[in-house]
Amino acid sequence: MIFSNYHTHTKYCDGKNTVEEMVLSAIRAGLKRIGLSGHMTLPFPNDWTIREEHLENYLQDITDAQKAYGDQIQIYTGLEIDYFPYLDDISEQSKSILHRLDYYICSLHCVDFFPNSSEMGYYDGDYDNFERVLEELYQRDPKRLVEDYYHRYARMAQKIKPDILGHLDLIKKHNHQYHFFDEESDWYRDLVMETLREIQRSGSILEINTGKIHQFGMAGLYPSLWIVNEVINLKIPITVNGDSHDIDHICDGYNTVARYLKLNGCRKIMVFEKDQWIEMPL
Ligand SMILES: [Zn+2]
Ligand SMILES: [Zn+2]
């Protein structure tokens, strides 16, 4: 069974609830470990990450929750930190806060700034933003967009080697409504396999992210089921995360995912215990 979730968001970024409410929800759901992973402040304006002036409060709220509920659940301090292709790195501000965290997730949300603009294009932004990404940054060549995405993801794994690599195939997000590439095609599968081998070399943990299961069922799982099987074959360490943005989705799909993992030969997942990642039987 799965009793942990290291990918949770609060009101400090784009989540709906407080740190305390998320912790209480995890306790009610029977989880034994929860990690808070607010979106780290970005070096440009946006409306979805923790504001710089709130970072201390965010960290303090987690410390307060540890004092109040630490006898009922292990609570860990994390962040979801962006890798920026234009920097080939995380931000300097992110680096300066790492020593205060138990762990961090590194994710690839940002494509690049639009031409002659300070506005960012995102892999997982709204429809209009994504249209502009395709039009202005990729001249309507979706294959090149997808190729770039995976090359960048592989580079993030290779260079940053974070504790956890976030939502591997996020690039498929807009494919649900707006089919722009074939997830069954050989070139796509080759690209994913190439990326998995780089992840394997990095030693980072890959998350199985259930954040979109409430919308799309198992088709919403990151990564897709066929990729999960390859991850198991390659013995890449995994953990299962909810990418929870409110108290109602604290461990969506956990039972189904646990069953799937076991049926396909996965026997253990990684959990954070005091100050290190250890293997835990599934
Ligand atoms: Zn993310
Ligand atoms: Zn997230």
C-alpha cells in the first residue's frame, strides 16, 4: 500500500487550502507521511508560484504543523522547483533555499519567453498560452516541441539530479483535448525510452503522479501506464504522489495505482524517513 504523498500545494501557490488543512486531510486519509511542495518563486512575474515575501511564512507554517501534528504523521518540507531550459538550470534563489528543505521535486513547466516579451510559454498552461507556444515558439511543428520537451527533461535529470523528478510526460496534458501528437508512434516511444535511460543514470526518484486521475481516470496518470511498465523494467526508483491542490484530492487513485504496480512486478517504492530516502515494500 501507499501511505505517503510528497507532492502537495497550498494557498501559498496555486492550491486551495492551508498547510494545516492539507496535513489534516492526509491524516484523515490514513497517510503516514506528507511532504509540502509549494511552487518555488520564479524569477519573472506569474500568478501560480509562492511569492517571494511569503516564502518564510510557508516554511514557518510547515514547522508549526510539525509541532502540532508530528505525533500523527511525518511532515516534510519541500518545494517543487522549476528547471528553466533558457538557463539550463534552476534559479539562483532556488539554490539558496535548498539547505532548508528535506527534499525537492524538479519539474519542467516552462518552455521559453515569447519572442520580444517577458511572458512565459508553458507546457501545461491554459489553451491560449499553449496555442502561442505552438505558433510563436515552434512555428506549428508539434513534433519538434515534443522532442525538445524530452531532451530538456533528460537534461534536467542529468544536470540537476533532484530528489524527485516531477510528472514525466506532462507534455501530453493538452493532448487530451487537442490532439497534437500520437502517443503510440515509434518516434515518441523512442524519445521516452531515451529519456528513461537518462533518468536511470541520474539516480533521482521518478514520481508516479496521480494529480489528474480525478479528471481523466488512469489515462490522466503521469507517466502513462506503458511508461510505468518500462520504469519498472529499468528498476528506476519511484514514489507515488498526489500532486494535490486541495484537501479532496490528497491520494486520488492510490489503490488502483498500487494494484497496477504490484501486478506489473513493482515491489517497493521510495519513502522519506527522517533525513533520507529509503525503500519501502509496496
Ligand atoms: Zn508541476
Ligand atoms: Zn505540482
